[in-house]
Amino acid sequence: MEPTPSDKTAESEIAFQARIDAGETIEPRDWMPERYRKQLVRMMSQHAHSEVVGMLPEGNWITRAPSLRRKIGLLAKVQDEAGHGLYLYGAAETLGVSRDEMIDQLLAGVSKYSSIFNYPTLTWADVGAIGWLVDGAAIVNQTMLAKTSYGPYARAMLRICAEENFHKRQGFEILATLAQGTPEQRAMAQDAVNRWWWPTLMMFGPPDEASPHSAELMGWKVKPKSNDELRQRFVDLAVPQAKAMGLTLPDPELRWDEEKRQWRFGTIDWQEFWRVVRGDGQMNRERLRERRRAHDEGRWVREAAEAHEAKRRARAAAKIGR
Amino acid sequence: MTSENRLQRDLAEYSLRLGDDRLVLGHRLSEWCGHAPVLEEELALGNFALDLLDQASLLLESAGRLEGRGRSADDLAFFRDVTEFRNLLLVEQPNGDFAFTIARQYLFDAFDLHLSVALEASGDRPLASFAVRAAKEAAYHLRHSREWLLRLGGGTDESRRRMQAALGELWIFTGELFETDDLVRRLVEARVVFDPEALRGPWREEVLGTFAEAGLEAPKDPAWMQRGGRDGRHGEALGRMLSDMQSVARAFPGARW
Amino acid sequence: MSESAARDADWPLWEVFVQEEGGAAHVHAGSIHAPDREMALQNARDVYARRGRAASLWVVESSAITATTPADRAPFFEPAFDKIYRHPQFYKVPRGVRGL
């Protein structure tokens, strides 16, 4: 009797899981469950969108950076983010989705990006806070993803991790300099940290019980560690760094747990998290509006480049008499 | 004033001119951040902005040192008013659309390459070694801006229309590139720089050749070219740009960042 | 919104290979989109070599690359492990003879 398609699929899925369990890397043309492919496209494209949208809150301060060194450093950082977006879109494309499709989904509000970028950057100190906290959190997440089971994603992560470290150090240096500066600079730094701390903790996502995708992704070694584990690791890194800068964190419940050897922290306001994820953060509309405008206004440029090349090829073909 | 002092003063002023060109143009390019027509161009424009801002830092640092009034590159960048800026009018023009930005860049890059190559032979050692680096970067920038000029000039009807319009608007600022004044004459005599008029021919040949290749009409030379940037007589846009650029630094005078 | 869903310009995909300093082999670094060869080179440099560790770059249109498929893995590659006569250890040489 012929095996039914679902029998064949079940067999392939067992073989696939065995590869995963053996620690093998999955490459673009390997067989994979449709759900695995879908989840990866979702993760990689959202990650790419986050890099690109993430250019906006910091880009907001490039023109006003208060020293040449800071101007150059910030521009280099934001440029890196564009590069990271390119790596990630490239990695996602290996699974059969085009850059155009992904951009369309972003601009239509269908595909998401990290909610942290829906918060406004209000002062120069916010640039430091983003570098130290947001990039710091991203590094914790990305270091874990460098071991993800899907090859192109893991390789993109390795590149990104190598470049990301300077972002975090730059952010730390900006804040530390402010903290040691005039009283106004110090107040500016503390205010920025107060506003960015909790949203950064939310970046790691809801607690694992409330997270629909977590279990599946961990089973496929797409996401080797849980949201809560990563969040804890980040807090444990950040608390001594804040102390080193001479700034406080806006959490009265922050306490060292001697037994578990970790920092216990207060309750996250998950209502705020969901509100912002669902589109009601302060900058949600504006971020997408800016991206839409850039995309629309750029269309004639993209078309011109394509047209120019088409003409060149036609001329070359005509010469050969084809 | 001794001739040595005079030379130093002139070099300071000359460095300021070159430095301001790069600071203003680099800043203008950085304004594209997050809004480029395609992600790949974010990187390219960002790169050029970085190169120019870095060059500006070196030149302004040098200018401050030669001037001998204790002003750092940051002091010069963030605490001078519009009338004290010495950049070309060409580079302060607002970005406009991508065609305008590319046209502005191309006209400057073609000039910058010839200028830098000539300065490699400068009698002033620091200026000469700066020029060696600048020439390499200018060559790479020119390659990029020239290719885009060709793509947009020879792309679609719309892109050609926009590029033609951009060239038409910018051409009137190109005369200033080749101006001589007493300062330049003194530096030529001191064999530190050469006569910029000598660049005009090669520059025209390069740009007119590119326009022809792109299928663009060469703009007509106006009766009178805009000038004044080297004397601090700028348009209104630069003042608005500096208000933005200098706002945080000026809000906290004397602060470290 | 439906306007932008209509065909946007199609910039083909290219694969980028980077040679670091020192005469090493070109290694695959990733992919980029570009409308033509010149921009492909410049974009490749901006994306994969802007930190300077490159002596040479190759860009190849992805459609020009022919690759093995996972199904080829067994017939193409596995027998090679069994061909011990391709490995130096298979061959006996007298002790003390240099240069072998």
C-alpha cells in the first residue's frame, strides 16, 4: 500500500527532529516542516525590520550630536544597524520570501518589529541609554541565537554579534560621561535610564507561560533559551554596570538573592507591553509613517536603476546580434 | 607680522575652508539616515558622511592648532555662527530629492578628487599627507556618485527629469569652486597650494563628459555665479542647519560629552 | 497600500565572496541586492568589507550559481570517505626518508 502524504510527512518530521536533536545545522535546501519554515521567516524578518526601524530613534539625534566624536560614533552605529538589516533580510530570503514581500508586510502593519523602538528618544542621553540597555539586551538575545539550528540565521548572528559590542560600549561611555558631568547632564542621564529600563526588560518577551511560540521554538533549537532566562541574565549584567556609572535603576524591589546568586527584580507592567505591541505606543504610527514615506519616495530611484541596467543589457545583446 | 606667522594664519584659514566644506557636506549626507531610497544606499551615504566628517575633524583640529587661540575642532564646529563658516555654497544646499543629493555630491567629488591629488604635492607636509588619504576617499566617492548620475540620467523619464532639474539648480554654485583670492594667492606663492583655476579645465571635461554619457544636457553657464561662502556670506539654509547641529552643544556650554 | 504591493523594481540577488588579507581563498560572506555589477561591488564592500578586512571581493548573480542539493549529498560525497587510496596514510614509506 502506498504511504499517504501525511505518512511521508510524519516520517520526514521524525528524521528532521533527529537531526535537530543531534545538533545538526539546517540549511536552505534541506527538508523542513512547513511550520519551522514559517516560524523562521517570521523571526528573521521581524528581526530585520527591528534593525531598520531601530535606526530611527537614534538617527533622530545624529544631526544634534554634541561633539564630532559622538556624531561619528553614532552615525557608524546606525549604519551598522542598516547592515544588520541587510544580513537578516538576506538570511530570510534563503527561505523563499522576497525582500519586497517582507517590506510590504512591515509597512502594512502585518509583520512586527521590536516594540522597544516605539518609545521616543527625548534627549541626547537617550542615545546612551539605548546603546547600553537596548543593545545590551539585544546582545544577550543574539549570543543565544548564534547557536540557532538554521544555518543562515546563525551565521548572520555571528557577524552581528561581532559588530554589536562596540554599540553597547559606546552607549555605556556616553552615559558614564554624562553621569560624571554637570548636574544637568547627570539628571539627563538618570532620567533616560528611568524611562528605558522597564521597556528594555520587556524586550525579552512575556514570561514563558504566556508565550505561545516558545516551547515549539525551543524544541527545534531555533531559540535555545527561554525569555525569562535571558531576561535574568541581562539584569545580572546590567545592575553592576549601572553602579559603575553611578546611576540608579528605577526598581525599588531590586535585591541580590544570595542563594540563587542573581538579582531579583520587581514586576513588569505587562499591560503596557501589550498596549505598545498592539500599536498604541507613542511612536508606533510615526515610525511606520517614516518608513512608508522613505519607501514610497524611493520608488522612482529603484525603478531608474533597474531601467538603466535593462537598457544596458539590451544594448549589449543588440551588439552581439541576439 | 612675520611671514611665518602670516603663513600660519593663512594655513589656519585655508584648513577651515576645507574643513567646513566637509563638515557641512557630511552633515547634509547624515540627514538621509533612515530615509534613503533603499537600504543599500543607507550604508553608502552613511559611509561617505563618515569619511567627510572624519576628514573635517582632522582639518578643524589642525585649523584650531594653527590659529593658536586654544579652540578645539568641537569649539569650531559647534560654537561658531553662520557668518564665521567658510564652506562653499554648493555643499550647504539642502538635500532635496535623491537626484539633487547625487548631483551635489558628484559636482563636489569631481572637484575634491582633483583638489586632493594636487595637494599631495603641497609644501606643507601635514596638508600633503592629509591629501593622500583624501584622494583615495574622493576616488571612491566619485565612483559612487558618478554611477548614480549615469543611472538616474539614463534610467526613466522621471529620473532624468529630476536629475536635469537638479543640475540646473546647482550649476550656479560651481563657479565658486575655482575662485582665487588674496589668501590663496599668498599660499600659492608659498607653494602650499596651487591655483584652483588650474582645476577648472579638468573638472569641466570630467563633468561634461559624464553628462553627455548620461544623456543629460549640460547646464548653460549663467552670467554670474553665486559666491560668498569663503567670506561667510551664506544662504538662510545654513543657519537653520547649524541651529539643529549646534543645539545640544550650545545648551550645555563647556560640558564634556 | 495596494500601490506599493504592485511590482516594485526588481534588483537581482548576488552572492558575495570575500578574500581577507594574505592570499587566502575567497569565502562566502552572504548576499546583497543590486541592479547592476558596479553597485553589487560597492554594496558588497559596504556591507561585508567596511571594517577593512578584505583584499578582494567577488560578486556573482545568485542565479548563475549551480549547487548540489541535499539529495546529492550521498552519491557525491560519501564514497569519498571510503577511498582510502586518496589519503597519505594509505601509503607505506621507509622510515627516515625525508620529504615524503
